[in-house]
Amino acid sequence: MKRWTTWMMAALCALLMTTAGAAEVLLGAGDVIKVSVYGNPDLGLETRVSEEGNITFPLVGTVPVGGLSVSGAEKKLSSLLEGGGFLKKAQVNIIVTSLQSQLISVLGQVNRPGRYPLEGKRTVVDLLAQAGGIAPDGGDTISLIRRRDGKTIKETLDLDAMVRAADFSKDLDLVGNDIIYVERAPRFYIYGEVQRPGTFRLERSTTVLQALSMGGGLTARGTERGMRIKRRDANGKLQIIDAKQDDIVQVDDVVYVKEALF
């Protein structure tokens, strides 16, 4: 229940913070556009923007449109048609039929992983909402992988902390080819004399007593005395720790509940 409450809060905050007028899509390599000129059906065509960011248009030849907005490309074609003496008043209309240059990959523990077109100004939370939200096994930690100035950069976003603080300053704007990856939720394990031994989602600040409750409590033979935690340190070495009820369980901890001696 906490998972869905957190996500609903995030989505609501994102909707409230989204501006009414999103920025226009910028054309790029691979985009397919449909161009029409009012009153001149012979000039209409559907074409793909080349890797160099160009299209070939009747009468005017090669036209660089990469990096231009749709309205900017319309004005450029109109200007070339008028400047070349082909039309007195060119009314050009462009529709993007396939947006391939501005795709965002949303991967990991989301309900609908895949590649999504970046239509206007969008943030990480916007794309998570578009991908159906975080799946039940998803965690609060989100990785954003992007290339800037030839370097690959990884940034980590804590969705739960953003929602709790109502601070979305770290809800970063996206550009084409960014990758959003939702980590799997951290887990812990409990076994021994508990009603439901197994693997459980590790919420923040979970204590040993709470972990015991998540495992259904003690069996008739179980005891809270002598509980132990098996934990690996930073070097992978196994540690066995005598556990107290208010100790905090860590990621991948194994909690063992002993059988009572009498």
C-alpha cells in the first residue's frame, strides 16, 4: 500500500508542476515528417530526416532541418520557396509522423518498459508516469544515464525523498537518448522458527522486530532470544551478528530465528 501511495503522490505532484505550454519538439535524424504546401499538392511529400539532419524538398533541394522546431522548419521551407521565386506566399505545414530522434528508454521495474518519444519538455517523473509507473517490485531509487559532452553520466534520484520533502528540483529534464532505470526494491530474508519464512521487501528503517512481524511472527517453537543476522561486509566476508529487536535490518540481511530450548 505504501508503494502505491508514494507513487500516486509523485504523479500528482508531477501533474501540478507540469507547465501548460510544453516546449516544441526539435527535429533530428531518423524523424519522419509529412510536408504539405497549401494550394500546391504536387509539393507534398513524406520524408525521413537524414543522419546529417537534412531533407530533400522539391524545387529547393537539400534543406537542413535538424535541431529546428516544427514551426522553425515550416518557416525555413516557406522562406526558401519564396526566396527562390517559386511561390509568392508559401504556407507550409509539417506533421511529425514518427519521432525517432528524441526517444527515452525506460527500463527496469516499471509496468511498461520500452522506448518513449520525448514530445516537448519532459522530466523523469513524467516518463515514469508514461511507462505506467513503478512496478510492485520496484524500489525508490532511480538511475538516470545520459551522455553529455561525449561522456556517460549516471545520476541517482530518490523518488521517496523527493515526495516526502515535496522538492522536485532534482526531477531532471530529459533529452533524446537518455535512459531511465528503476532499481529492484531492496530485500531481506528471514528463516527459522517463523510462520512465513522467505524473502521480503525491505522498507526504510525496518527493525528486526518488524522483520519478525513480516515473517508472520514466531512459531510455537520459536523464541526472540538468540536471533541472529547473517550479513556480508563491503569485502563480501560473512558476519554473524547477535540481533536485538530494535536493530535496523540492512539490504540482503538474513535474519535467523532460533528454536526455544524449552
